[in-house]
Amino acid sequence: MAIPVSVPGPALPSAPPRVLTVAGSDSGGGAGIQADLKTMLALGVHGMSVLTAVTAQNSLGVHGAWELPVDAVRAQYRAVVDDIGVQAVKTGMLSSAALVETVAGLLADTGAPVVVDPVGVSKHGDPLLAASALDGVRTLLLPVATVATPNLDEVAQLTGVRVEDEADLRRAADALLEFGPRWALIKGGHLPGDAVDLLTDGSEEHWLRSPRHDNRHTHGTGCTLASAVAAGLAGGKGVVEAVVAAKEYVTGAIEHGFPLGAGIGPVDHAWRFRGTV
């Protein structure tokens, strides 16, 4: 009589690091939730999302924005974190004081690294954060940030420091750190010359430089950089290592940004894979 033999099947693959983005949707696919998830996929982590707002947006600008209810945002967050878990969280568009307060409270209880991209205006100059929400960003959101990644307009909005040259980046970082993030990454991409950013925790400084590419198609740059930093942190990198790797990735994405529609096209999140398929 034949005796059945149990043969083990192939082992299931382990899950990659998990990153949650809490941000708004960009219907044109260049920024927001869409850019975040593309970045996460390109960098080998599993991206998850909490949608905070829906925008009608294309290469020419934001044509409308509709905020989701606080209860819907909270339910999305709890559904993901309580079941799947996260190794890092990235925040983007939090358009109102109520959303800022809600998300900051959720982050404080999560225990994972947090990258805060304090989105204030779109690439086209459209406002994405209510003036009434600024105090909440300063007093509630920034204190739970592992890394805060404002551009020059956003750091001026939050601190009042206007950066005119590289020397001002340190002053802007010091002002931002007073609100409590562990690290400040001040993005100097709007300055002339090389694209230079300053990463500091107040005691050590890292100046990150890259050549400026002659390419106007840069939609989604800030979302992409912050998501890349979160991906690095989720994968076990330290802050400095994660930011350096993110800077390299976003520099390539800017170099390969492509025209889309009649306005400003997006960076290319898949630039490392072009020509391989």
C-alpha cells in the first residue's frame, strides 16, 4: 500500500517594508498620493494610502479641491495601521486645521518614523493649506516628525524666514527645528545654481548638492522626495542615509521628467527602469 508523502510547497515570500502616505489625490498622476505610491513601488516598499482630499488637477494647475471628512481619514488610517502595520508614514496635503489635528494625533500613537511634507501650495501656486491650519502644523504636526521637508515657500510660511541664498538655509532650518521635528531638510531647489538642500538636526549638518537639470517638468518633486525618504526609513536606513538616497533618486526623476499636457509635466518615477522592459 502506497504511503502518502507530504511535500512542502514553496515558501511564501515575505512582505516588503510598508509605508503609509497620508495625502491628497492628484488626478493628473504627477503629485500627491499617486506620486507617493509610484515612488514607493520604485524603491521596493509596499505603499498604502490614506486619502485626505480629492483634487481636479492637471499639468496647468489645480481646478478644484474637496476635503474628505475627518471620520473618513481616521477610519482609513486605523484600518491600515491596526491590521497591516507600518514601518514609516509620510504626510502630504492636510488642507484644514481639523485634518492637521486629527492626523497629528494618529501619528503620535503609531510609533513609526514620520516624514512631514508640509504642503502649502502646489507647483502652480495654488493654495493647498488653509491659513487657519498653520498653527496646527507648527504645534501639533512638526513635533511628531522624524524629518520635515519644506521647500522655501513653505518654510517662509511656517517660520517667517525668507531664504535668499545658501547662507539663509541654516537660519531657516534653525527656525523650523524650534517647532520640534528631529531633523529639518530645507529644500533649496528654488535658489539659483546647483540644487542644494540642507539636512540638520541642529548639531550636525549635511549639505546635499546635485546639478540643476534644464527641465521644466518637475511636478511632484516634493512629494517624491518625502516618499523616498520614508521608503528609506522603512527599509532600515538611518535619517542621513535615507535622505542621501532619496536625493539621488529624485535628482534622476527630475532629469527624466517628461512633458504631459499643455503645462508642467511630472518627474519620472520609473526613470531607473526605462529601457529595461
